[in-house]
Amino acid sequence: MGFGLSATLLTSGCATQNIQAYKNTTPTLDMHEFFSGQIDGWGMFQGRNGEVKKRFYVDIDATHEGDNVIVLDEKFSWADGSKSQRIWRLTKQADGSWKGTAGDVIGEATGDVVGNTLHWNYLLELPVDDKTYKVKFDDWMYLINENVMLNRSVMKKFGVELGSVTLSMHRNNESNDSK
């Protein structure tokens, strides 16, 4: 019985989330509604052992180009005093899925929204010291209420987890009364 339990725990530890598990969750994520105007975010990068390696604040200016395009201008301020910027261009597809591009994203990010959840996959060029690494992001975002979204991303290279990013995003609007 011990072997069976161990095998079950090992295989369940390797399982990945299924976006369809969130189909009945609320509030329902409307990308245009949440990603509109100013959004403040606070986050951290943790190594695979859980140690916090970097902390940051991100100021996001979210605008729309028509009914199917969202532009996210992300300005990062890192705890070490450094600054960076990423501009995402998110495009809704005919089937309801999303594609995204940014200057440091290789190819296109692909994403799906189900219930309160957005799931992204993309390959990112990540600068570290004097080198740039291509790393895969498995990015899950969960709408908590109309003004708060939590984001958890796992970063891998050659299938090996390098670490994770946790981010709390807060819409900055006048009617921020759903705390």
C-alpha cells in the first residue's frame, strides 16, 4: 500500500492545471473590463527553493485599440533601483482565445480565458547579468474581484523549473469599493 500511495503522490505532483476547471468560477474575467486604465502591481521572483530573489512594483497603463486589442504598457521598478519596461499587445481571436506580443517575447504568447482565469504560455528573452536566456513561462491569472487579480507564473528552461513570479494587480479606479 505504501508504494501505491507514493506512486499516486508522485504522479499527482506532476499534473498540470486544466483551464476548464475554472469554467464556473466568478467573477467572470472580461479582459477589456479589467485591463482598462491604471493598474498597480506588486510582485516577487522566487528561486525554485522558494527564496525571494527580486521584488518589484509595476505601473500598468492599459488602453484599447478597437474591440479586439488591448495594449499594456508595463513600467517596472525593481527593489534594487533598476527600471524596465514591457509593452504587451493582446489580440482577441475569433475563437475567443488571445494572442500576445511584446518586445522580449519570442513569437506569440497564447492564452485562454475561462471563468475567472486567464492562462498564458510564452517564451521570453530574459536578461541576466551579461547574458540573455530563453525561458518558458506558464502564466496563470485569477480575477479575485472586479479590481484585484492575482498572477502566478512558473519559469522553466529545458523543462527544469527555474523559479516563479507572484504578482498582485489592483485596478486604480474611483469606485474601488470591493475590498
